[in-house]
Amino acid sequence: MLVGTEEAFRAVASRDARFDGCFIHAVRSTGIYCRPSCPARTPKRSNSMFFATAAAAQAAGFRACRRCLPDAVPGSPEWNLRADLAGRAMRLITDGVVDRCGVRGLADQLGYSERHLTRVLTAELGAGPLGLARAHRAHSARILIETTAISFSDVAFAAGFSSLRQFNDTMREVFGTTPTEMRSRAHRRNDAPSGAGTVQLRLPFRAPCDASGVLRFLSQRALAGLEDTGPDHYTRSLRLPYGTGVATLRPQEKYVACTLQLTDLRDLGSAVSRLRRLLDLDADPIAVREVLGADPLLSSSIARSPGVRVPGSVDSLEIIVRAVIGQQISVAAARKTTERLVTDLGEPLPHPDAVTTLFPTAEVLAERVVDALPGPRRRAETVRDVAAAVAEGRLALHPGRDEAELRHDLEQIRGIGPWTSSYVAMRVLGAPDVLLIGDLALRRGAEALGLSEDPAVIQEHARRWSPWSSYAGVLLWEAAATSPQLQQAS
């Protein structure tokens, strides 16, 4: 969470990396803003200022530090955990909604007026929607400058700038250097530029981070054609606003290495935002550990899986369809059934390789899923009804939705109950305090850790896990998967 001035200065003086992304440190005497952990000399207390976001520091006239690259720090964990307007707006801004639809489009999706939205964001984050979108464009542009060999005019277009002049002015203002100098420094660091359409980048996180645990969860549910997994990687196709993409993720000690192949480089920001949500890279592991580690039932699980993360989503419709299909059947059976659906109705990638297919669109599912999906007809009709609601605009599926409103909208559809709507809220919105009491594997995990399998007992005990019940649920799933007794029973 955001810290007070004195606490913030102590974090800067100790170069505490745990606060990276929680606030921005700016220095009046140099005009530069940094991460709290920046290795530069600590300034006098009187020269320090603190901001909620990099965009707020930029709006105040500061430029980014070249040593610690504060623009690369994940957003404040509160952006992805709080269900308020600022948090929901920030998730949509990082997905590129302002660049594609303008401030009015952002306000319409959130259900507020432009004036009210701007007032709230400025009060909460120190900058309005245009300033926040500008900071996001600058970050996307820096990635393309340093990791590809494409022309600067193409970089400007791909990052969402309206002109080359605006691009050059923004980069000089934000980073205190020109695009040419930025690329030259990247070459001197021996960073090999990627070919056009392919971007190599690092996805930072707050340590510790159990990214391997998330990839293990995804691998167990991976669908042939849509995803490809191995001991050290996870690859999947992406349907993006301007085109398609393929992402390969490889966890490293201090970051997740990411290779992105995009048909349109304007999708870079959206792709990175979605992949961060997929791996829950903006989580605050220290806050989670302090709450869950205090429970003797979970303390050993936290020690085995430091930095536990909740699997997210890159495709909201896909998560809902998977959840509906997975009701009342095993993970293996759900995987097999969904795989068939992807094979029959998925869209082929223009350049297939390790993965070949995109998840079916809402329009295709609404028209053909009843005949294509094996098993109970009612289940197929539920998928059809969801897809039809999305295709017709009656059901909004985006990470800026209010959790209670999304649950309500989903449960109005026949065949969707509290378990499914809760699972979708956890995966799509990153809701941190969801405990799927009705999930059999979760109850078995509770039993494996010494707690009763009785839902009422689990619910009562789980009060001490708030507001991180979703993370506790992941630990219970892991306990069920690794319990020798349960493995023998299965």
C-alpha cells in the first residue's frame, strides 16, 4: 500500500526493493524520479518528494532515472486489488483503452462521466487518464526502442503516439534523452535487437514470486493447439485488439523472460498488461505472507511456495467457458472437452508454430457451440448463452468491471452459479479475497493440511485469511495436488 512520507524516505534510504512500485521517489535538486531501491546516492530529506505513480511524477515535471528505470516497475499493487474506480480504470488504461477509445470510451466502460473519472484519478493517482495513458505509451515505446530494430516512426505508431514529433518530445521529456541515444545504450549493453514483430522483454515482479507455480497450474490445464508447455516454459496464443500474438514465458530469478510475436506492434502494451495479470506479477508478496504466514495451518505451505500467486487471465471469455465446462468434472476431463472445442471452432493462427490456434470468438461460440460441445446439452446451452450475451454487448467482460456487478450479471445466466461467478472474478478481475468453498480439490487440500473438509469449518477458519483468501485457496489446491494420501487415493 502507499506509504507515508517518513516511511517512504526510510524505504529509500535503505534501498528496500519491496517498495518498488508502491510509490515513486522524486528528487527536487536533480529533477529525476526513481524507484525506492535505486542505487543512486540518497538525497537530503528536504529534496525528496513522493508520488503514487510515475505518471504523477512526470506531470510534476520530473523525468525518469536512467539507472533504475522506474517506469518499468509494476503498478502499485492496490491498482489490481482494490475494487474502486481508480483501480478498475488503471487496469483498462494499461490495456490500451484510452489509446483505442479515448477518455470518453474509458468512462463509458466504467459507467462514469469523463469529468468525475478525471477528478477521481487525479486525486487517487496524481494524474488524469490522459497523463496515465501517456506514461504507459512512453513505457511501451522504450521497450520497442531497446528490444527491436524497427524504425522510430514505426515505434511511435505502435506505442500509440499520434505523430513522430509527439513521440520524440515525450521521450525527451520523460526519459531526458532521445530515442537514438536510448537505442545506442541498449546496443552497448549487448542487447540483441529482435526482428520486426518479435519483442524480447523482462517482466519484473516483487520478490519472492512463485511464477513457476502459476505456470504449473496453467500447464495442467493446457489445451493442445492453444498452449504449449515444457519444464521451463509456457507458450500460448493471444487474441489482441489489433491482431494476434504468441507469448512464451520463462521464469527467472528476478523476472519472467518474455518473447512476444505480434502481428501488430500496437498490441504490445495490451499483451504485456494481460501477461502480467495472467501471472499475477503485480501482487504484494510481503502483505500476503504477513497474513497467511501467521496461520499455523498455512505457514509451512507459505514457506514451500514463497511469493504464491493467483493464476489470472488473458482472455475473459475463455475463462468463463472453461469454468462452465469444468463444473462437476475433473481437470483432466474438462481439459479434454475444451480441447475438442478449440480444435473444432478455434481460429487458425496466421503463422502457426508451437501453437496453432486462437480460442473461438463469442460470435462463433454463440452460433455453433451447441452442436460442437460434447456432453450435457444444458452445459452447451449455458456456453451459448454466455457467448451470445458477450457478442451482443449485453455482458461486458473486461478487467475494469466491478466484482459484485460482474458476479450478478453472470448469475443471471442459466447454468451459472456462485462457484462459477466467483472463479471468474478471481481469474478475470484478480479478486484477492475469493475462497471457492464449493471446490472439491480445495476442500481436500484443507483436509490434507489438517483442517476439516466441512465447508462450514473451512469458511469459519478462513476469516483469518482475509483479504488474501484467493492466495490461501491456491495453497490449498497445491496441498491437494502434492498430498501423498490423496495421490494414493486417486
